[in-house]
Amino acid sequence: MANILEQILATKRVEVAAAKVRVSAEALAERIKDLPPTRDFVGAIRAQLSAKRPAVIAEIKRKSPSAGLFRAADDFAPARLAAQYAANGAACLSVLTDVEYFGGAAEDLAAAKVACNLPILRKDFVVDEYQLFEARAMGADAVLFILDALPIAEFLRLEASAESLGLAVLAESHTAAQLTQALRLKTPLIGINNRDLTRFETSLDTTLTLAPRVPSNRLVVTESGIESRQAIELMKKNGIFTFLVGGALMRQPDPGEALAKLFSPD
């Protein structure tokens, strides 16, 4: 079976090389100078947890390699979706900007940013520092580091760059080895992806197995496969209260209403 993550990363490297030709890193840096400070991604999550509420990072995406198309083009409005999520209890947003595999765009994130006051994660596949400048320029407040994508030495360097840009980092792992590397980063946000990105197979046992290895001064974010109240309760019983949820919401006619229903305390 082909390694899907490797395919995505190969495509991403080509895309980044082309983007550097269109707009230089220096030009992006100039744009960033005039931007307001980033919104506090980590703080928004901690505020929800302090209020004894689950902290939900609600995702906006058109499609995925595993699930196909979530919404038709005429029913995909990032600004509307962002407002719906904000009105229904999301702590933060995640917006896919990968074009080839997830149908995302920088414009999706920019539209979501102006439609709400929530901090926003740029959900993409970081392989180059240039993408951090892109993320900041398009309005992101946080970026995703997939620990299987680059050596840890690269991510340590990229984390310092992200910090200088005011970007929070969500460090994502799927295996014990990746988690060990993720914990070398300073970020408090430790994502555990229940989906194996090499094959796009999903198991909630991934979080249940890896979460106990995460020190209590970090925040575990469980990602992928959170599609039912039962899954949420299972995570809560195991001390996990921060969730990144996408597909379960994007499939519904009103994703904001679906968010409220999925995480309702009743």
C-alpha cells in the first residue's frame, strides 16, 4: 500500500518551491510587519478547560483523502462556518489550507479569521520555514507540526521561528517514537492523531495508549475519529478534554449546531 503521507509531503515540497518563486519570504515578512498580534491559541484552550468545559478545535475543510468530499462547493462558506462554530462553543478553529489533497486554500483561513474572534490553526503539512511566514501572513495564530514529516532537529529550529512570529505550535504524533520527539519541543500542545497518516486508518486506542506518556504540564489534543458522544465520554474518562473535530461536523447541514449537540453536557 502506498504511503499517503509521503505522497502528500512530496507534493508539498513542490508547492512550496513554486510559492517561493511567486512570493519571496522577504515579501511575506514585510506583510507580516503590519499585522496585529496573533490571538492566543493556547490561552483559548486553557480558558475552556479552566471553566470545566471541553476545549474543542473545530475544523473547516472541504474534503479529505480518507472521507472524500464533505460539502459541495455551493455549501462551503468558511466565514459562515467560522461564525457557526464560534456561536456554538468552539475554543479555536482549524482550517485546512492544503490544496491538492484537502481542497483547502489560504483564502479559507483569511475568511474565517475576519468572521470570528477565535484563534485559528493553519492545518497543513509543514516542510519548510517559508510556510510559517505564509501562515502568519494569511492570518493564522497557530501551525501544525506533524512529527513524522521532518527530523526533530528541523522541528526544533522551526519551533523557534514560529515563536518569533507569534505562532503557537500543535505538535502531532501517532506513535510512541513520534511522541518522544514531540515532547522535546517546548509547546504545551501535544496532538495525538488517531489516524495513521501513512494509511489513513483510524483507532481511538492510539490516544488511550499514548496519552499516559504525556506529562501533566502539557495539553493532550486528541485528533481524528471523534464522531460520537461515546468517543468523547471515553476520552473524558481517560483525562482528555481537548478535541480536534472536523469530519463529524462538516458532514452535517449545520456544523455549528452539530458541534453544540456533540458536546452537550446533557
